[in-house]
Amino acid sequence: MQRISLHNLKPGMVVARNIYSADGQLMLCADVTLTAAYIRRLHQLEIASVYIKHASFPDLEMPEILREETRVQTIKNIKKVFENVQICNKLELSALQPTIQTIVAEITQNRNAMIHLTDVRLYDDYTFAHSVNVCALATMIAVTRDYTPARLGELALGALLHDIGKTLVPLNILNKPGKLSDDEFMIMRTHSEAGFELLRKSCAEMSVVPMHVAYQHQERYDGKGYPRGLKEGQIHEYARIVAIADVYDALTSDRPYRKAMLPHQAYEILLASSGTHFDSELLQSFLNHVAIYPVGSTVQLNTGEFGVVTSVPSGLPFLPVIQLIADANKQKLTAGQQLKLAECPGRCIRRVLTEEDVLSLLS
């Protein structure tokens, strides 16, 4: 299984994972062979990328901290909530409570899982999918820090609603395929304060703490964030956690103006921002659970061999299990050897292949 960008799809490729529309409808099932008509429809839906099957790649079960069904249902729920706030200026907290409980329960049960995040999104669905991923990532950090169930629920709610202020940002700014102008950036910066006010006015029964996640998630640990320039302990811990999840998911997501970064690239950026942008202790809790080489990644070893990551042992993010798919001369291997890098001191990952590299290897 390999993730392929929309512009590289060709008729005859076989879909490896279900593809859903913005409202959660199943558009294409796994194992469907792509046709020109299907590919045109995917373009119309602005699907960023698709997982495909290939004989050279092992059939993998992608590990997730949230079940696919939970993710899709949560995106549908949060979309309805956001739309209801826009139309009626009222947030139905009761509509989100079952969703929050499900997310917390699933992540608590998978507390030792590594973070892979392999969802496929629509460009115009980004805010909703991003909100769900940030909620999942933030909850994972909190679970590793032994939060009580009550605090987990409070954090998850704040994380799920952290970007609700973006419903007030014009779509031409929110989805602009390029760098924002100074004036546009100033408008974008209003979303955190606007989100706080929106929650305060639309949901009287909500605790003020989740509201402060919306208000403070753009603050920086060194005081150089916005809207108030808070620093260190002045920023609520929930907001410090959500800030980490927010940036990681943004970096690893496809956007109209750029391709997603690979997880190891995002990992390095976050690590370089420890103690400045982020609380270093909370960041370390997060990085301990990030799969730097997620299942399905195609890598080249220091020996020149090529392989696909098939699993990531807990506590060993730099030493995944690899199935070899080609030798150093790019000759395909029909029955690839499984390598546990933790048990192969002479082998290590040299690089992660880009999509173009993978397509070249397969040709």
C-alpha cells in the first residue's frame, strides 16, 4: 500500500483504503480499480491523495489511534456543530459529548500506540479533519500524562473546538492557495480571540477552560505568540498541549499550496522549537509517541536496499520493522525479508523516499 497524490493516479491502480466525501459518505471502497471516470470524480472532490495497492508492497493494516469510523463520524458531527453555530449562534454541547467520550475511550485503550495519522482528506474539509486530528493528538499527549477522565474530556472538547473561530474568517483567506498578505494575515490572527467569544456567547453551559484552548492555542512558550503574548505558565496547559498537536497536524497535511511534510521532517521542526514555540516537557511526551517512520513508509537503508515499514515497536520510533522490496540495484524482491532494525546493528535508515522516488522505483 502506498499513498499517491491525485495528479499521479492512473487508471488501473487499485484503491487500498476507503475514500469518503466531506459529509462522510463512502465514495470508493477499498479494492476498487480506478477508472478515468473515478479519477475525474476524485479531482472534483479535491481529494488530496489516495492509498493504492501494488504487488511490490506488502498488504498492511494501518494502525490508528482512532478507528476510521470514529474519525469519519466525528468530522460529520463537528461540521454540523460549526454550521449550527454560524446559523443559530448556538452550540449544542450535548451533541458533542458522546463524540468526546468515544475519542477519549479509544485513545485511552490505545495509550501505548504510536501516532501514524494516515487519513485522506478533502482540501475544503481541512478545518474539520484538522480539528479531529488535533483532538486525537492532544488527547494522546494527555493520556500519557495520566490525566483523569474528567480532565481528558475537558481537554478533548477544547481541542475539538480550538479552531471554531475560523468559521468567521472569509473562505477566500482560509483556503487561499498561497502566502497571505499582511492584511489577510491580520484577519487570520483574529480567529483565536473570535473563537473564544463565539464559544462564550453560544454555549452558556460550557466551562471557561475549553474556551481558553481556542483563545490561547496560538500563544508561544517564549511569549512571541498571539493574541496576548502570554508565555510559559501563563498559558493554560491544555492550550500548550493543543499548540503542539495543531502544528504537527498542519505540517503533515496536504494543502492546496504545498504537499504534506513527511513525519520525520515535522518531528525535526517540532524538536527544534522545543522551549521556544513549545513547552519542552509536553513536547517530549508527544514525540515519544510519534511514528517517525509510519507504517507504509518506503525507505532506503544504508546498505542501498529498499523496504517498506511494516510496524513500529513501542519505544523504538527510530528502529521500525522493515520488509525489503528491492535490492541496492533496484531489482524487485519477490519474497522480501523482514528486518527488525533493532536487531540489525549494521543496518539503519538512510532516507525516506518521496512519492516521486517511489513511483520511479515501481516503474
